Amino acid sequence: MMAFCLASSALARRCTTSRLSTTTSCLLPLLKHQPSSLDIIQIRRAPPLGRLAARTAFASRGFCAGPTTPDEGQGAACDESGSSEDGEVISSGVRVYRRERDEHQRTFRWGIGSSFRSRPENRFQPVHLPHHMETVVRNDYYESENPNIVWDELNESWEVYWYENNKLTARPFPVKKWGIERAKVEAYAWYEHLGEEGRLKEKTVVEAPEPGVFYDTRMQGFVSLIWKNGRPESRIFSATKYGLDGARSLAVAKKADPVNGVLPAHRRRRTPFVIRRKPAQA
């Protein structure tokens, strides 16, 4: 029979034998050895006395062990917590770590950043290609108490939204740059920084001055709906170019005078009619 005693210390080199007496002498020094999670003892086809010594060595080192006498039969299989299948709890010196929080496995397509990746010169290269990285994320990670800080699933980043200069502005904090937890922390820190500087403004609600004239939030301008030559048309005046009050005045003037208004539309440059006219045939 052959017995193998494998340990992380220098005793492993003296633990390969084919005799029973040497097997016992191999296990006794391990009983005096300090417990370590890297030490592994494996017995293959050993005599009953060798199995008994092996179980004693396992129990003394904090592993789960079965019965300690030959009359009790074979040892029962046990789990990591040190309890056997029959419900017997065996005292163990090894603390088993288990993850108890609610979490799930996720693969981040664009990668997971860190303090090293947060520097521009250390970005993932090339930046436009995916860099798949798999990890464990808590289930409540995507929840946010602030409605202006939301999770963007497509870009795998936290987006901070705020109104400034009568416009909606956003700034992303991607996981591929900051990391999983730090991206969320940086997003909340940036929102607090905006509040300290007084840059958080309320959403501008622009009322329609009259029917047929309204403010388009997407195009950032006032739209005037008019009828011209029996056909419906629309004209938009940019609030960025003319200002909010100026664009409103131009839209109202266009509604009152659809033909000219205050700023008549520039006609396309075409070939003069005299040149385009065909010569009369004789």
C-alpha cells in the first residue's frame, strides 16, 4: 500500500512511503504542525490503522473527520462547516468564510477600472473595443436614492443629470474607468460638488405664449405653426441664437404675419429666370 502525505511545509518531502510504520511516523509530525489552510493530507489505500491516524490528524488540524475508532466503521462525509451528514458537529479550528449578501454574477462588456485605469494614459486600449471582465455584483447596486443619478445599462456607467443654463446636462462615470463601487461613489460626490457651487438649477418650464406657438425642448427653440399658400408650415427660432425672449417674440411675429414676419426666410439661390427661359423657336 502506498500513502501520500502532502503539506505546504518541508515535511511533504519526507511523507512519501510504502510502509505502514513510516506512514504513522509521517503523520505524527503533522499533528504538532501549526494549522494552515494550505496543508492537505491525502491517504490512498492505507491500512485501517493508517486511516485512523489520518482521521486523527485531520481532526487535530481543524478539518472535518469521521469516527475515530475502527469499530465505528467508515467516516461520514461532511461539509465545509465541520458538520457530518448525521448531524454531528465536530470542533474545528478553521473558520469557513461564506458570502451571505445577495449578489449575482455579471460580465462587464467594457471592462472594470481601478485607480490605475482612472488616469487617461492608462485607459483600456483600444478604447472602442469591448474588454470583457467577469465579477460578482450585489443585487442592490443599480438602485439609487437620487433620481438625478441613474445607471446606464448600455454604457455601463452612472449618469449624473442636472439643469444648468436652461438646459439639461449630464456627465457619465463609467465602470471601465473608476471601477464598480467607486464609479457610484464618484457620481454622488460630483452631484454634491455641483450643489456646493450652486450649479443645480430647476427645470425651466416655458409656457406657450399663444396657440400655435410653443417651445420645443429638444430643439431648444420656439416653434411657430403657420399656414402659407393653403399649406401648413412650421418655423423654429433658436433660443441659443436669439435668446429665450427674442425667440419667443420672433415666433409670435411669424404667427401674426406668415409671409414675412420679422425675419423672412432666405430663398434658395437659383438660376435667374431669364437665363433658365428657353429661347423662342422661330
